[in-house]
Amino acid sequence: MAPAERQSFQLIDTEDSLSFPPNDPFRDHSVDAPADVAIIIGSDIAHGLASISTSGFTAVLLELRSECLGAHVSEDFGREGSNILGFNRFRLGDAPASTLIEIVSQPATTEKAKGAAGAVFEAAGFATVFCKDSPGRIVDCLIRPYFNQALTALDDELADAEQLDRALMLGLGYLRGPVALLTEGGLHDHFRVSQSIYAATGDTAYLPARRAQTGVERKRKGVYP
């Protein structure tokens, strides 16, 4: 298969981006209009969308946190989709951002837009996966119940933290155990993400475990960790 054509992109920064903070080298490759792709990052996606004409780009990418792409664009009983996609660069709380970009499409998202979205990130050295428009996307949907189960196991005194991690690492070949990962990322971040998915889905697997709830309270009081 021939490599995807390199796509130029215009970065529209509304501040407080989790995917591409101010010193991220990805920002250096942004160009002024015209560009093939618009990438809107930060905490005010609505303002960024209002600042451009989306029809002037092959693809428009909106940085998501735990919310759905549908929170920013219209939905039409399963027929929604255009050249606007969502994305998130996975990071575990306070840990460094990973090289994984999860790209969110809708049922009628154009193939041309999907191709441009993948190409613009892959040209910068990121790995991409595509998923449907679901709260938390792929990684958070899978790991947050796992983290909750590990925290509950600590409460139930199934084993101490070191032994829980050791069992999972040796038994399943994991490089890191859940407690070590939560310690690095921060219980407050796990609470935020898990609570957000629980609020959107009602699935109790995402209801933050007791230790995550106490962790976020300690963070608020300035005594975390």
C-alpha cells in the first residue's frame, strides 16, 4: 500500500491542551491558512470551531477529553458525520503523553477526511487508531474498570499493592501493574476520567472506587499524594 500523502495542518489553540502542551514539538509544524487539515485544541473547542470555515479543509480535528464528538457537532439518528472528527492523544494523568492518537469518527464521516486525519498524525510519528464516538474511546473504556477493580482489591485486602502489581506483571506479562500506573498518573486523574464516563453511561464499572474518591479529596485539600 502506498504511503498516505502528507497533509499540512493549521493548529488553532484555545489554550489548556492536554494533547499538545505549549512546548510540544508537534506545534512547530503548524502552518497558516490555507492548510489541508485544521486541528483545534484546548478547552474552548466551540470558539475554535466558530473561528474557521470547516468546509475549507479536508478534515477538521477537535481535541476531546472524555466527552463525545457529538457534544460539539450535530447528530442525526445514526446518520451523522462530515469532515469533522475528534481525537485524543492518550496520557495517563500526570505521566508524559503517549504516542497514541485515538481518532473518533461518526457513521457518515467521509473516507477522505479519515485518511487526512490519520496521515497528519502519522507523518509526525504518532500511532493512530480509529474508534466510534463513545465516552472515553478505547483505552479509557478498557483500563478504568481495571483500575477500579485493583483499588477495590486493595480495600478488600486481597493483597498489598506490591503483590497485586507483581501478580499481574508476572502472570500476564504486563510491564507495569495497575497500582504503579495509578501512582504515576494520579488518583485525582483516574477519578476525573472514570467519573466522567460513569456520568455519561451509567455503567457502575466506571464508578470511581473508594480510594480514588479519597484521593481526589486529598488533592483538593492540598495534601496529595
